[in-house]
Amino acid sequence: MATATTWQKSSFSGGGDGANCVELRAQHPGTVKLRESDAPSTELSTTPERLAHLIRHVKTQSRIHPCE
């Protein structure tokens, strides 16, 4: 039997139910799922460690090459 999952929106999504947000959920220990709210049937799987590495990389790059 499948269990219900709770998706968490990014704090940068602006709130509401708009289609411009990234959502995360813990699948089971050691696995994190990601999806975009405008394509909820497409999910990516990763580990917490790899997700943390991606976030650090994005933060570093945004300081080096800020958006205009």
C-alpha cells in the first residue's frame, strides 16, 4: 500500500499555489525527491549529500556571477 507524501516548497517560491516553485520530499532514509510545480509528474531522485553539494555550488556561482 502506498503512503501519502508531503511535498515541501522552496522558501523562495513566493508562497501561494503558483507554478514557479521547486518542491522536495524525503522518500525514505537517504533519498530526496525533487520536482517543479509546473511538471509534478517529473521527479528527480538524489541523496541529501548530493543535494547539499548542488545548493552550495549554486550559491557560490550566484556570488561569482550575480543575476542582473
